[in-house]
Amino acid sequence: MNFIKSKLVIFSFMMLCTVLLVACGEEESNSKNETSQATGEKGTIEMAQISWAENIAVSNMWKVILEEQGYKVNLNLLDMGTIMKALAENELDVNLEVWLPVQDQAYLQEYKDDVFFSEEPWYDNAKVGLVVPEYLEEINSVEDLHAHKEMFEGEITGFDAGAGTMEVTEKLIKEYDLDYELVPSSEPAMITEIAQAIKNEEPIVAPLWNPHRVFSQYDLKYLKDPKKVYGEVEKIHHATRKDFKEDFPSVDEWFKNWKMDDASIGELMTYVNEAEEPIDGAKKWVADNQELVNTWVESE
């Protein structure tokens, strides 16, 4: 009798262990599934990022949107030339910012056979040009720079050396026969120099563009460009590697649906700039503008 009871106890214990192991296995499986969803079960997208205020804003915005949809997004901070080469060689998936018809025309010509450039822009009211502080009342045109070379010490304060606007600025110097040197740095460094010059009411001239939060911080004016070297209205497009559409058809369509105006991009840039981390500002903006985001992202 005791022997039978002992066997029953052992059997019951073994059954209990089996149930516990199955339960743990299911829990672990569920945990793995949740982790997979959180880290990109639909695939990983390698997205370019440039250290420009509007680019930091929109790249973080799309990271938030796409990761909410089940993708994983890696942001790769690079210069424009490296980005376009990487797209052509399938080492990156997407570049969110290509300025046309003037600023990035050289990249379009070089890579039009190897990279997809969107036909429709996501922002169609961009502007590029040389700017000076408003208090420089005697400087209103690029041509005025000739007579004030000493004031600016013969320098135009620039940003990233590989940027299309920097190349156009070099062209502008030649077109107007300016005896000036374009000094490259980075966008943050250029903005810091502008801020410091304005604080001390000193002269400074630099290439800038809209949309940019700096115009809400300082009183700046564009110099007239009679020869239209910078063009007139610029439009911002996106670009992807050639076979991106085949690998990510939904995301490809969402990028094509994407449109922003002055109010929406301005608000996004403000959110990102004021947040402790860019991604936090992007999350807040997406949450506050879900109706607009829904017009880009169709539910699967």
C-alpha cells in the first residue's frame, strides 16, 4: 500500500513539473514574441540622419512612427555625400532630405540611375540663401558684400562641407566674383557663431534655409540674389535605395504620402529642440498630431 502511495506521489510530482515547464515555456514564448514586436519583427530600416535641425526632427519622427508599426529603425549620422553613396551601394535604406531643383542637383545627376528619388516633395516651400542680422541695414543684397569685405573679414561662415548648399555657395562666390572664403564647420557650430555675433551685434554672413528654427530665435534677413544662384522656391524630397519598395512596400507608400507645411514642421522642430532627447520631442509631437500621421500611414 505504501509502495502504491509512493508511486502516486512521484507520478503527481512529475505531472506537476510537466505543467510548470509547459507554462514557463509558453510564458517565455510570449515574452520572445513581445520582444520581437518591440524590436522590429517587420524588419530593420537603416535611415540616414544629417546634423541639420529639420533633419534631426523628421528622422526621429519617422523612427517613432515606424517603430510603433513594428519596424526597427537605426539612425546613421553621416554627411550628405556619404549618404548618397551608401544608398547607391545598398548600405542604407532611406535619406529623408534631398533639396531640389538646385541645392542637391549634383547628387541627383550622379545617382539618378542607382537611387530612387521621390517625384513628389514632402515639403514644398523651402528657401535657401545668404543671411545677415537685421541690424546690418546697409547689407541687403549679395552684391553689397563687395563693398564690405573688411566688415566680414572676407569670410562666409558655412556648415557641412559635403552639403549641396555649400557647393551652391561656392558657385555663388564665383558667379558674383566675391573675394570671400567659405569656411566649413557644422550646422550647430554655424548657429553658435551666428548667436554669438548677434549677442555682440557683430557682422556675420552665412548660408541658411527655411524651414529652420533659427529664424524664430533671431532677427535675420535673406540677401537678395539677383542672379538666382540659389534658385527660388526649393522642395524637399526623400530618396531610397533602388529595391527598397520591394522589401518595404508599406513604408515606401507611407513616405510617398508624407506631407508637411510650415506650421507642422515648425512645431515638430520646436518639440524636438525643447526636449531633453530628440526622440522624446518626436514622440510627443506624434502623439499630439496623430490625425496628421494617420493620413500618411495606412493601417495594414
